Amino acid sequence: MRLDRHLTQEELEARCNMAHQQISRMESGKTLPKIENIRRIVWGMNASFAEFGMYFDEKLREILKKRGETDQIPQAAEVKIEYYPDK
């Protein structure tokens, strides 16, 4: 997500007031972000929580697959989205 926004780790660190090691460990999948850091990252990237959630879900699935913990991957829930056009 950071790269999609053309941000370096250093730029994200400055925007989020986080240490380089924190960003690096999260991006490599070595650690998962704490909730307070998620808020910092979302705001630092000028993103929505929904957008970050979708991205994070995808990355979490990749991490669990790499670790061989596929039994920990929750099944996707069906979501029905209805569209109501303006009248």
C-alpha cells in the first residue's frame, strides 16, 4: 500500500512518527501492527480504514500461507452490496 502511494519507508515513518524498524518488520510480515499503529499508518497514508482493512486482510493471508498456517485463515464471508441510485 505504501508503494502504491509512492512513499518511501522514511516518508511513511515521518508521517506516522514511527521507527524504521517498526515499518520494516510490519512490511516483511515479521510482526503485526498494533491497533494504535494501524491508525497512525492509515492517517499517514491518507487512506480510509476500509481500504487499509482490505489491503491488510490480503497481506495477512499471504503471511499465514508462507508460515504454513493455512488453518488459521478465516473463510471469506459473503457480503451482499446493494446499490440504490439517486432518483
